[in-house]
Amino acid sequence: MTRHILLSNDDGIEAHGLNLLARALADRGDVRVSVVAPSEQQSATSHSLTIRNPIRVLDCGPGRWAVTGTPTDSVLIAVEHILRDDPPDLIISGINHGANMGEDVTYSGTVAAALEGAILGFPSYALSCASWHPRDWGAAEAFVRHHLDDLLAVPLPGNALLNVNIPDIPAAEVRGIRTCPLGSRRYKDVITEQTDPRGRPYLWIGGRGPTWEQIPDTDAVLLQQGFVVVTPLRVDLTHSEVLAGMGGLDLAGPLRPAAGA
């Protein structure tokens, strides 16, 4: 049975990682690919929707469309508009240029595209090559060609997605695939103060690369050791442990009026 796979990303329709993924899938005889991705770079847009500007859909050839919006826009428009009469069986976001691990998953447009897919009820996956300027896509391509089916075979509840980070090394140097929780990171010099040509001050958010806490068996630590890392994420952000201890805040009846009301 031929599966219909929707591809998206946050690096834009012309990104190398997205097109590598599309080519690898196109070489298979058991899948059909549609690509709906932002028309331009949209990294770190998180799960944002464009609601104050019009969005245009650009035809980029058979099975390919660019959306003048965010990754979330792209997936939503793909499902609800472009492919509404031909829905996908699953959604893959990536392959991103750069890692999406630890707290960075909350900023990531790549993860957000997969998150939107999960919210819409589709099995969804985010794939990243762990370098902003990858030198070697060999491991990423090998994973897609030889291990993607293993990933897709994992049962996913409707509120979950899988986040995959692949080291920027040759396939032969990968030590294996590990499932793991998110790690934690810190950026340095995040805010840079600058002055424009008219002498007016402005700020630039960027910073140097993150320093990862060396927490054993977390995504960043295992990736540094040469593993492909796979982390399940959930749509529901409820902190169940804290919720269980919050019974003291429960109140029956109306609130007391404010003083002087």
C-alpha cells in the first residue's frame, strides 16, 4: 500500500535537507510525497501562526508548494487547503539544518511543524542534522534510507510526536541509535548591543553556541558521543506531578469581591 507523506520544514522550500529527504523518499516505490514548506527561512519561529497578514501559496512544481508564512502555517494550510481532498498518512518536518534538542524544541519551527501535525491528528516526526552548516549529510541520508521505517513503526498516541537528531558525521562513524529524554543547555552572550548607521542603538538576539549540561543519557550528550537520538514529545504541556499537589488551590463557590468594589 502506497503511503502519502507530507514534508515540511522551517529552513524554506529550497533547503538542502528538505530536498535530500524528498529525493530519498521519492526513490522508494511505496510512498508518495507532497512538499509544503515556507517560502523563506523561518527558523526559531516556534509554533506561531500568521494571523495579521495575508498568506500566499506558490506553486513550485508537481507536488511542491511554498507558503509565505511559518512552518505551522505550512502544515495547517497543507492539511486544510492544499491536500484537503488528498490527506497525508503522516507528516515529516526536516531535515533541519541544526540540532533541535533540550529547551530549543520550544523555539524550533521544525518541531512546531511536526507538533501541528500531531495536533491535527497525524503521526508526525521532526528530523534534524545537528549542525547549522552541515559538512556531511551521510548519516542523515543513511538514517532516512535505512531506518525511517523503524521510526514510523513506533506506535504514537494522538498527542505525541518523535524528535530525531542526527550527528553531522559520515554514516560509518555513527555509533548507533538511542532513545532518550531531552537535555538542558545554556547560551552565552545572547543579547548583543549594536548601533545603526544613524547612531541609534538596537539589540540583536543570537549568542554563541549552547553549552550542554552533561546529564548522562540525554539527547545532547548522546549525540556528542556519536549516536542518532530519538525523543518522544507531547502536545499536552500539563505538569502532572505539580498538578497532583495543587489541591489547596481548589475553591468552591464565587470569589470574594475586591476591596472597595
